[in-house]
Amino acid sequence: MHPSSRSQPIPARGTAARLPRPPGVGRLALVAAICASLLTGPAAAQSTHGAGAHGAQPGHQGHASPAPSANPAVRAYEAANTRMHTDMAIAFSGDADVDFMRAMIPHHQGAIDMARVVLQYGTDPEVRALAEKVISAQEAEIADMRRWLAARGR
């Protein structure tokens, strides 16, 4: 059996798995890279579709941007999504706690904005009720994050 094909033992429940680190990469740099990829990886791949920035992606030069949707709900979701991803593009400080709080505020605001879209255009009572809960919870969490940042002079 090739050494790289051996299965790794699964850590016991409640213990942290140790990920291998490339030589010379500190724990903070690794955590920051993982957070950045989680915040921007899938989102970056999705954020430009339908938002008119398609031509800016490598390998997509010369492709026409899709025409804006005639559907007002789609336009509202696209606007909320674009605004959220633009606002999440913060200058990372290297302080994982501060960077998390600063990036999560626009992320939560994006959830609020999308919930408002469904309240304006949606008809399913269950989805509308969930949207109301999202708005309430996310507004409270944004207030908590802003208080936390203000208490630290950020």
C-alpha cells in the first residue's frame, strides 16, 4: 500500500483533528487562510454570475454578461448578493477575531436583505415566517458584533 493511500485515524469525539501544516506556515496564517477561503471561495465563484462582472473573471474574457433579469425578485436577490460580497471584501487585519466580526456583519446584513426580498415577493407562509426569524436573529447578532468591535476600539 502506498503511504499516501493509508487511511488516517479518526480523532476521538471532542478532540480537534490536527491538520498538516506546510513548513514555515504559522497557526494564525493557516487559520486566516482557511477563514478567507471559507468567506470568499464559493461566494466568489457565485457572486459574479448574473451581476455583470463575468468578463472580469480569468478565462471569461470576450463572454457577454447575461442580460439583467426581468424578474424583480431575481434582480433584488442579485443586488443583495452583490452588495454583500462587495461589503465582505474587507482588509484583513490578521486578528482572526476582529476579521471574523468585521466580515460577518455584511454577511448577516446580506441574509437580512435576502429575507426582505422573500417578504416582498414570496408567498409561502413557512418561508416568510423563517425570513422574519432570520431578520430578527441577524439584526441582534449584528448589534452584538458591533458592540464587541466598539468595546475594542475597532
